Amino acid sequence: MADKRTMTLNLTDQEMSLLEELSARRDVSKTALLRQALRLYQMVEVRLSRGEKLFFEDEQKKKAELVVV
Amino acid sequence: MKNRIRIIDNATGQPVEAELFDEVTVEHFIETQQEWRPIVLKAARQLAARGSHQLIPQHFHWDWTTKAPELNVLANTFYGIRYENKLQGLMKLETVGQFCSCRLPEQAGNALVYVDYVEVAPWNLKPLMSSLGEKARYNAIGSRLIEAAVLKSKEEDCKGRIGLHSLPITESFYAKACRMTPVGRDPAKQNLLWLEYTPEQAENFLTGAR
């Protein structure tokens, strides 16, 4: 297991509520959820930097490109 | 990370100490292409010539070197097993992504660790080595890799939950030997069978593996 470092995170009430809701839905701790979010962010960044595009597809197979800034 | 693990030497039936590691590099991928792939292809040709098409490894075309760009993405974790200075098995896990959600009704939507690729060195696969008139050398490589996946899941707070798409030839290994729950065929992934562990099943597997 890699060494870990600790940080303090300041969140608004809404952000904290969302974090609690998502971590409960995924059945992981808030820390684990934030680590997953960070990795997801990196994965998206890496793939976009390779020239790939990120799409959402609805039930009618209609695609919408997500522009990440 | 480097851990001592036990695999079975089929020549003696006795356990031997191998090394499980997660510092996988592109050199390991090249090693699979140089050391594994020629044997896999030779065995596949033999099996095809005998008409034993159902035994031809469905992963014969895999090329780990194509995964080199994924080595530095934190969502991915790679594990290898080394013994006698040879790579005996290789696995890629994803802790985030499209397939990192449970599908079993009792844990649907919960986070899991997805086992994206598992490959055991061809000289450890009985059907392949039989086709070449040889015996498989080491056993329990696949089980040790699944054990590592479960431990990674626990480390990631996924409580041992893992999921994977199995090739048809390995379905019985995951369902019977590992006792994972077959959930159903996935049209989004070549209609492969999706199997999953609950935390309890994962713990049972770890207990049995020790």
C-alpha cells in the first residue's frame, strides 16, 4: 500500500451533503469517494490530451460531447 | 509493493514462494510478447490442426504493450507474479471507470474493483501445454491474482467487491473455483459473462485461499 498524506478539505454544506450521498450510494467512505473522483478526473484529462472525446449517449443513441475546461 | 506468495509446483505438488508485485513496467509487457505469445500461438496452431477449436485460447491475440499508456493512470493498477526470474501471470485492475459498479441486486450501484485483464503464462495452462505434449508447470497463479484483486478492493474501501467479464474458456474457473456469482451476459462487452463478488463471498475466497 502506498504511503498516504493527510489534508484538510473545506466544503460547503451542499458539497458535504453531496459527498455523503454519493459515498453512501457507492458504499465507500468519503475519503475513498474523493480518491476515486480524483482518479476519474485524471483519466478524463489523459484521454482528452490524447485527442479523444468524451460523449454522453441517451436512449435514442443521440450523442452529446462533454467539453471539459 | 512486493509480497511473497505461494504457488504450486506441479512437478512436486509442493508450494513454492513466488513474488507478487505492482511495480509493473512496459518491460513486463514486452516480456509477455517475447516469452508468452510465441508459445500461445504455437499451441493455438496445434489445437486448430487437431480440430480442438474450443480449447484455443480466446486471448491468443492479446498484446499487453498496447496498455503501456495506461501505466501512469491512477485509475489502473497492474500486478505481476514472478518466479524463477520469469513472469508467471499479469493482471490489470480498474478502480474507477465504466465497469466499476456492482450489478448484483443486493449491492447494485456500489463501488467495486474491476478486473480488466488477467493472463497466466502459457506454460502454466494445462490445455495449452497438453497440446504441445508437455505438462503445466505451476498452479494457483490465477487464484493468487484474484486474491490480489480482492485485497486491492478492500484497500480501496470496496470491501472485497470485485467484478469481471470472463472469456468463455475461464467461466468455470471464476464461477466454480473462485465461487464468484455469475450475474449475466453483457451485450456491451461482446456478450461476455459478468461475474461479481459480494464482500462475504470475497472474504470466503480469501479464507479458502490461505
